[in-house]
Amino acid sequence: MLTDPNFHRVFLEMKPVFRCASCGAAFSLDETPAAVAHLANGGPYPCNECERAFASEQGLAVHRARTHKAAGVPA
């Protein structure tokens, strides 16, 4: 056993991570579908009604208005 008070233990948790080069968002291996959607569709603003994601809030708002406009209107 080491008794040197200057000895430090370092624990590394080695998990594969997908990282977006544009915004820095990180996804674990368990989040592969979300990572693919994010990286393929351009950004950190995911649509909660489909699997697309957008680089800006404005892009997401336009998408939702055009694609999901009926979903927000009560019948």
C-alpha cells in the first residue's frame, strides 16, 4: 500500500462519445439515434415531434410552423 500523501489516484471513465464540431454537443453511445439526427440535420435545436434538429431556434420555429402546424391547433 502506498502511504505517500503526494500520490493521487486518477480514475478515467472511458465511454465513446459523439461530439458535434459545430456546437460541441456530446452524445453517449446510448444516444446514437439522437446524435445521428443532430449531426445529420444541422444543430442543437431538436424538434420534439419528429427526429429533425436545427442550427437555430428560428429554423426550428419555421420547421414547426410548416411541418407540424396542424398539431398545435385545437380541433
